[in-house]
Amino acid sequence: MGDPQGNLCTDAGVGDLVTEKCLVASKGPARRVQLACSGQYCAFPLDGNALCVWNTDDPSYQPLTLRGHHEPITAVAFGNAVSPLLVCSASRDYVIMWTLDECRQKALQGLTPRGVVMGTLLGKVLCLRLSPDDRAVAVCAGKKIFMLDTESQSTRAELEGHRGAVTAAEFCLWQTHLIISVSEDRSFKKRVFPKVWDHHMGSLIYNSSVLTASPLLSLLIDAESRQLVTGCANGQLWIFSLVEGHHYRCVTRVDLKKKSESFFRRVESRLCSLPEEGQRVCTDGLEKGEEVEASLPVLGLGPCDLSLVLPAECGCLPSENTTCLWIGSSAGLFIFNLANFELEAVLHYKDFRSSSIQVAGSCAVMSKVGGEKAVCLLTSLCGCKIALLEIYAAALVRSQRGHNAGRDLSVLPRAHVLSTSPLYFRPAEENRTQPAPQRQSAMRSTIKDQPLVFHSKVRSSGYASTPHITLFSPKTNTRSSGDRSLPRRDCHRGKEYPLESSPPTKVHKQRVIAHGPVAVSCVQYSGDGRWLACGLANHLSLVFRADLTGTPAVFSGHDGAVSTVCWSHDGRWLLSTSRDGTLRLWSLRGAELALCVGKDVFSKPARSAQFYYIDTFILLSSGPELQLLKYHVATCRDGIQRYKQKSRCKGVFRLPTTGMTEITSLSAVNDFYSYLVLTAGRNRTLEVFDLNAGCSAATIIEAHSRPVHQICQNKGSSFMTQQHQFYNLFATTATGDGIKLWDLRTLRCERCFEGHPNHGYPCGIAFSPCGRYVASGAEDRHVYMYDVGSSTFSHRLAGHTDTVTGVAFSPSAPQPGSCARPRVMEVGTHLLSPCSAALEAPWTLGHGLASGDTGCRRHRCDGLVMSSTTEPRPSTEALTWLIPR
């Protein structure tokens, strides 16, 4: 055995992070074998049939060599108990269990350590795994899994069913009777079949479909997030949910090569924004890291504790946001976050010049207690070298993260409005009397300096004797029913929003809003939760009562499909934008047009708009510019005078995006004063603007793989109060790239939600008022509910017959709604979701939701059946009600 080498690398940024503690040259190659690492020891085959155990805390300590095999050792595994610590080794001839303390004592006494033979002539063993209580060991030999009893040295069961060699197996930590295995079938293609077994009964519980054409090489079960992670030879990770009731659903698939390339681009952009002194950390590593291998086979997976490095700064997010894992590949090591499915750090072996192994054939990695350091055991692919590396994991992650990114950003303002800010109020200038028209000025000049004469009597002009004739009485209310005008907002008193309410699960109401293929493009509840506005593709906007009763108010005037609708903070005004390029402001009372802003104000059509700064401004996007409009709405109600356009607006501030990229979505808080505005660009970039300073505050590149079509902030509700950390959360969604949850203070993706199909049509998202759930539309005619503490959906709401395009939560009661592409809108107990042209009632048992779709559909809820159709009906409304029990 060679002497341990502890030479530190002098490379900039990498040499201080990695230390090669030991190096040994074996007489035979040890590639493609299972290595083992524990908290204090690591074990590997030496000279073919010998087992070598190193002490990772003190590598200078004399290594322990255990002999007993006659064939080359192909798999090694440690037990889970600390005392006594067991280590198991397997070859074609024997499976031997060693008690490490006893072997150490015998070696010190000059005796030959002996192990216990568990099995003989089982075949080529590719994987060993001990049960959580160390009472059983799973031996993956050929197409079988042998369950051996460590106490009686007998075979408990033989698990058969695989059609190829079993490559990996893992015990479920919270259900110890379950074991999950993967194999490869080489009869036609290299196909992978994950299976779930009950090894106590010896029965197969679950058999998945074919995942990939490459064999799976590694397997890991994370008990904290209850997820199964498996890696294959083509560099892909497959993640499954093991939560009860999820039926082993696939959460996501990750391409390690693409993630690595994207990670280096983001890190490089962060380093370029730092001073030159701070760029020394990883510059050399980045230059070489760009030469990514053609494939990155996942050779090993191990838990990684970064709780001290990635603290859960946001009080609303659970601690599993720091759950990470080590990925060992032939080209390098990766730290992968299981919450946001992003890489936290990348280390290529080539960047470590003093490393004796540049391309690995086998890999095992394990974090030490505390998570500050990790040990990695490598064997060379084209040689006989075995090396032990010590990695400073905490320093590696910190060196590749943004330094204090977003530390000064907060949705809640931390300073007063600057006098130079576009948000600064100037009451004296705004209230200044407007100059009189020229004709009035001339008239006043004729009577200027003339004496005043007071008469005791004034002769009538004759109009008093003329009978009053009403010339015309304009019809200002377009609603056909005799409903009285919409009541005032202050007359409505809502109860406090229940914080611990459960998400909706059933539909109890449905409303057909059009007889024909008319899509519902957007929905939004008013701030008091009493009204529901929806924009249609037939140029109309409708306002319903929240319970979908009565006749809706119709807002007509756009010449294109309505793209967005937005309520004012006081609930008196409705803002809408359309594909005709205009922005219209409507009065809720009487459904009248109060203001129309056209192409004469915008250089390019307004894509999205909203009220901002508690209705002080109108915030909108026009091409690559963010514009701020100051508006005044005339409330005159005097006969003919109401038809004269006295409402006006003017642009007070405009700010271009970085790179002059087109804005695809924007979001800002209007319920309270906030200086920050979030925008998404066509180049997949997120940009944060500080309107108090009047400049761009931060930029996030490559936020998604495709352009973001919606930004949704956690704005809460006036019916409940959240912790101040909650308001810094926002979600983004892009077609084909799921939903990402971000924190403004760190400018990091904290969690990724995947599972809803969204590949070609932009589907909307919404936060629940309590901030615990995120709802999303989908192309499979369902609404998906995500808990912010989990990466996979908790509920899937059925009922639509077309793509669900938008969702909205009621701010006053736990019910959501949704809308779909053809014609129906649904409202649940608190969520609304529209499809292409329908409005449906919320789902019950939790947050309220509304939705819409097309065609005929049937619903069953508590024994009652609800159906809707697009055929004409006797009444002017197509209604279907389902009263829940």
C-alpha cells in the first residue's frame, strides 16, 4: 500500500476546497464496483479479493485489511448501526459480514480477522444493502435479490421478477419491510424497471413502466422529503414521490449535463457582477467546467447536509428546503437540491490539478457530521488507483453562490420615498387649477375691472315659463336584469380568513358564460371577495357575483381578446387590456367606460397592466419598457356631460429592461405601498425594479428554460395577516418548465413544482391568501394544488373538458376558482379556474377556486351528479348548480 498523500492543491479557488488525503495503487482494477463510505470509515476492494477499511478522520492511522474472498470483490456496504459497526463484502464465491471492532482488536493482537459467511455462490453481486436495523442484507445477484438474515445466516426470501441484472436496491427507512430495486433488461434494449417489494412477504407491490433506454446505476431514498432518486448511465436523474397516496408518481426528470451548463452560466454572470477581488474564487474552475463531458453517468448518490450553509431564511418554508444530495459522476461531483431541482455546487476532477484521478470508474461520497466537510472515495476508470478526497462542502457552495444577493430587497418598504422618486407625491402641483380655455379667458378679460351692479329684482329670461322637456334618457346600465346597482364595498364585512383551511377537493357550482367556442382567458376576484371578473376572447369582460348568482355586468368596447383584468384596491374600478393594444378603465357602477388609453400613448401595445401603489398609478408593460401612468377619473354624472371625456392620464415614468427585451409579464403589490416591481422578459430573464430609486435592482438570468408567461406574488389578503417573510415569495411559470418559487431576499429558486402537464398552452397560477398553497391550471383538464412545502402536487381537481387557462383564489373565504379554454367557469369553496370558455364554481373543503372549459361535462359530488352543455337553453343563462352536503 502506498503512503497516504495529503498534498494540498494550489489552484485558485479549488485547491483550498479539496484535499487528497490518501492514495493507494491496487494490483487489479476496481472500476464499476460498489464502494462504501460511512461517517468515520470508508471501504473498498484492494488487490482484487482483499477488503481495505480506512479511517477518514485520521487517514494516517494504519488501514485495516480483511481477507477471506477468493474471487474479486464487487460490492461493499456498511451497516446502519453505530455500534457494532458492520461491513459486508461480496464476490462470486462468498458474501461475508465483518464486525469492524472485533476485526480491529484481532489485528492488533496479531491474529487474522475472520468474518461470517452469509451466502455462497450467489453469482456476480452488483449491489449490497443492509436493512435499517442491520438484521437483513439485500444481495443483488443477477436477476434476483436474495434477502439474507444476519443472525441465522439463512435466506429469508428470493425476490424474482426482473428481466435483467439488478443494479441497485434501497430499503425504505419509514417502512422497513419495503425494498426498492432497479435493473436492466438487455434482451432488446437496455430498459429499466423500478420495482417495489415487500421482502417480509416476498411479494411485488409496484412495477413501474420503462423509464429510459440507459441502465440505472444508483439509487437513494431521502427520508426527509420522502423521495426516491435514481441515476442512470446517460446522466439523467429520475425523482419519484414516496408519500402515501401519491402512488410512486414521477416528480421530475433532470438532465445533469444541461443543469451543469446552466449552473456555470449563472455563476459566471454573478461573478462578473462582483469586484475583481471576488472573482478569484472560481474563475479557473469555470473556464474548465465549460468543457462538460458528453455524458455524465451517475455512479453514486449520497446524502448532503447543508443546513448550516443554506438556512431556511424564509419562515414560511420548511427546513427540507436545505435537503440536498451528492451526485458522483465520472467527471466530477455535484450538489443537488431536492427542493428546487437545481445544482448548488459543481466540482470537476480536472479542476483539481493535484488529484491523481481525473476520470472516475466508481464513486462513493458521504457528508461528515455538521455538513462542513465530506469525504469522497474514487477509483480510476483506466487504472488501478484509489483515492480518498476531503471536500470542504460549505466553502465550495459559498464560493459559487451570489454574495449577499438581494439582501436589500424587500416587498415591504424599508425607507421613505425619495424626493426624486417617480412615486413621490406632489399635492401642490396635482391640485393646481388648470388654465382656462382661450374663449373663457377672453370673456373674463371683457368684464375685468368693470364695476359690479346689484339689482333688487332680476327679470326672468322666459325659460321658467317654458315646460321642462326631457330630450333623452341615456341607458347607462347594460345589465338586463332589474338588479340594483352594485352595493358599496364598505357595506360588506367579511370574516377573518381561516389560516389552517384545507385545499379544495370538489366542485359544487358551474356557470356557462357563452354559447359557443369562446375562451375565458383570465379571472380575478375583487379585494373584498364579492365580485369575480373574467376576460373573454370575444372582446368582452364580465363581472359576476362571487357565488355566480344573478346576471353578470357586461363590459364591452375592446376590439380584441381581453388578456388581463385587474381590480382596484377600493373595488370601484376594473382595468382591462386587450390584444387590440388598448387599456380601458371601467366603472363598476353601471359598467361604464371611464378611461381609454390607446396606441397614441404606448409605443407598443400594452401587454399587461395593473393598479399600483394603492391605486395611485397604473403600471403597465409596453414592449421592452415598464411605464407608470398617473390617471384622473372624472366622476361627473350630469346628463350630457358624462359623455364628454374628462378622465385623463399621463405617463410619469418609463424604464427599459436590461438588453431592451420584451416584457412578457409583470407583477407588483397594490394592497400596500411597495417600491418593487417584478418583470419577466422574452430572454427568460427575471428583473426586479426599484421604483423608489428609479432603476433596476436585480436580474436573474435563465429563470426558466422558456420565457415566463406569468409572475404571481404572494400578496396575501385583507382578511388575514401573514408573516412579513411571506410577502417576499413569488412564483413564476413557463410553458414546459413547471412552476418555480423564488425568494426576493436571496434571488434564489427555493422550490420547484412539477407534475402538471403544460407543454404548449400558457396555464395560469395563483397563491392562496394564506400563502400555503399554489394552484395551477393544466392541459389535462385538471387544476393542480401544490403545498409550498412539497415539490409534487397534493390534490388534482377534475371537472373541466379543456385546458385550464387560469386560476384565482377568493381572498375572503377558503375557496378557489378556475377557467378553461371553451366556456365554463367553476367556483369551489375558494378557488376559481377558467378553461377556454367556461366559468365553474369553486371546489369545496378548503380554498375556493373557479374554472372554465368547453363542451358537455358531468360531475359527481357527494352522490349528486352535475352536467353542463353548450346547447341553447330556454333561459338567457346556462346554469347548473350542485349544492354540496
